[in-house]
Amino acid sequence: MLQEENSKRSKSHLPSEEEIEVLLSQIKPRPGTSFYEKMGHAPWETPRIRFSPRLARPLVVTALMMILILSASFTIPSVQAVARQLLRYFSPSMSDLSSVQSPLPLPGGQVSAYYTLSLGQAQIEAGYTLKTITELPDNMVFSGAHIEPSLKAAAFRYSNGRDDLIFTQRPLGIITEYSSIGASATVDPVQVRGVRGEFVSGAWRLQSGQATIQETSLPGTQTNLGLYWDASFPQHNLRWQENGMAFELLCTGETIGKTKMIEIADSIK
Amino acid sequence: MKGQNKSLQDVDTFRRLYERAHIIVYRYIYGSLGGPVQEVEDLTAETFMRAWKARNRFEGDEDAAIGWLIKIAHNLVIDNYRRKQTHGVDEELEETQLYAQQAGPEERLLIREQVRILQWLLHNLTPEQHEIIVLRYMLDWPVNRIAEHVGMLENTVSVSLRRILQRLRDNWPDRY
């Protein structure tokens, strides 16, 4: 559709009103990293969460690990083993409370600072052919990509300014392919793209006042994060695997539910 | 979550509002000013700082809070304009600021050029017309929400939008 419109414009040069509307809709600027660095010190940001540009790298790793993977490093191994027999992609914890040793706290509202690449740049950095969503929900637009080289993971962020949709893909075998969820979480087996997938609503959230970090700019500073599972938190997670790749759709907000996420997954090419 | 904002005095509620609204405010200011990016970022930050300071006086749901932020941003843009008495188009429109990244290099170049012309034309609109265009296309607000925000009838907004588009088309430079 977009390409058709662009092609029409290049032929006529003088755009029609409809083409001007399309052009206007394409102007979707977003703040750069300097804005997010500045706003990281805003009074409504938790004062203890401080980071400097030197910490950007571990922060990116942490963000991706925490948001997209939440690997079972903070669950009990025996529980993981049992869980893996029952579920393929999600591993329930013993309770809805947990903690994790992390180089840095969850970045909260700073997430958008990591999705700085265009699709083209992401494709080059990934080194393998990336799939993309071809049918986005209304008003959602691509708003940046991130590549995490250590996981060979590519994450695309789509946003409508209110809700976020994050599509992640990575080759299997680099990390353990399951994700920790709270004991009360419900794992819903679903059919996605002709294979078995799993759907979970809810998220691990930081316990208020639990996160601490030493005021140091040394990368890798460890901190204890207290987490609790919030099953009512408007975040949905759909995971599946196909052709040697692990895929995940993560959506925040209340407008996109399970059925829509499966439809979105079906449109991935 | 929508429509259920607690008082903005609560830090978590304000932070959540910031997380959800900062791109909206940024796009509104960018659309109103046309750049430069640094100025847009500064005014976006200032919008939230003012909202933070005045949060005790605000009551309403999330949509109302976003409308309130847009009004603060609008006032800042006006102040900024009065102070400088000039406005221009950002010459460094970055590719990442356009949702056209799927297009080929030649098409992207064309789109960039057309967007530059469009931004120049937008600055020849009246402030009211400019605002309607920014709210409709850059923020994707429906007509009824724009009407409520600017205090017009829905039909008036719809007619204005058609007229503005006509005007943009009529004023499009022939040589391009």
C-alpha cells in the first residue's frame, strides 16, 4: 500500500490530497537517545535508578534479557526441570515473588531508547534474514529496532504512542529457551502459524522500594531486584518456535488481546 | 488502564503518563515547530516538567491528561515562537523520523523531499489549521477528539481538514 502510494507520487510529482494525507501520516518523529538520557533524571523517575552513557551497554542487555527473555536464572533448577516437561516456553516459579541479581535495574520508561535502528540497519547487524510483521494493528507504526549480538536476537518495536508491540526473533540454541513466569500465571496453549505456541498475560514487576544500585558508573554493578508477578498487568506474551528460530510477540496495553496477537503472528513474513 | 488515571500526585501514575504520552507530546511539538530536534526535545522535556509542577491542580482521566499536556506544549510552542519570531523546517530530518523505511532508497529520497516541502507549506497555515493537521495526522487523533480539544464542532473540523488539504495541494510548488 505504502509502496504503491510512493510509486504513484514519483510518477505524478504533484501529490493529490489523498497522497498528501499519506505523506502527513508518514511523519512520525520520535525522541533520540539524548532525550531519554536527559529524562532519566526527571523527578518522577525513581531516584535510585541512575545510569550513565558508560552503562548503556549492560543496560541494553539487561533490558532485552528482562523484558523479552526473563530466563530462569532466578528460579529453582529442580522446578525448571519439571516445568520444562510440562511447558515448552514458560517456566512457572514457586511463588509470585522472586528476585534477580542483575547488572542494573529494570529500565522502566527508558525502553524506547534502545530501539534506535531502522529495519535496514537491523537486517545488516543481525546477519540472518529477519522476518517482519506485515499487518499491524490500527495506528501502530514501526518505531525502531534493536539487535542484541550476544543472543543474536532482533527486536522490533511498534507503537501507537500509548501501547507497545515488541516482536523478537532469535536462533534457537544460544540460550535456554523458556521464560520465567509467576506461580499464578496461566499458560494458554495456542495454535500459531500451524505450530504450538503459548500465551501468557501479566508481568514481573519491580517491588516498590526494592531496587537499589550503587552510585557508580562501573559497568556490571550487581544489584538485587525484588520482583512480584502481576497477573493483571496489561502485558501479553505469545511465544512459539519454527524453523530453528524462537519468536515472541510482547504487547503492552489493553487494546490487543490473544486473538489479535495470533493474527499478527500469522502475518509475519 | 485508559480512563482510570488516579491523581497525578502519585509518582507512579505520573511516570506511567509520561511513558505513554512522551512520544505524543514530542510529535505534537515537532509537528508544530518543524524542528530543530534539540529544540523539540527541550520543549518536550519542559512540557513534562511544567506538568509535574502543576500536577496537584490536575484532575481527570488519561485522555484528559494527554489533552492537558498538549495544551501545555501548545503554550510553550507559542512562547517559543514569540521569543524567536521565526520558525523553520528542520534541515536534518532524519530517516528514522519517517514511517517509510520499507521503501527503496530512491523512494525514500523522494519522500524526504516531499515531506520537506510539506513542512514548509504547513508553516504557511494559520496556527489553528496547523494544529488540526498535527493532531489528525501526526497524533492520529480522530475528528471527534480534535473537535473536543480545539472547541469546534466535528463537522467544522472535517470541513477544515478538507480545505487545508486542498490548500496544501494548491500551494504545492509546480516545479517539484
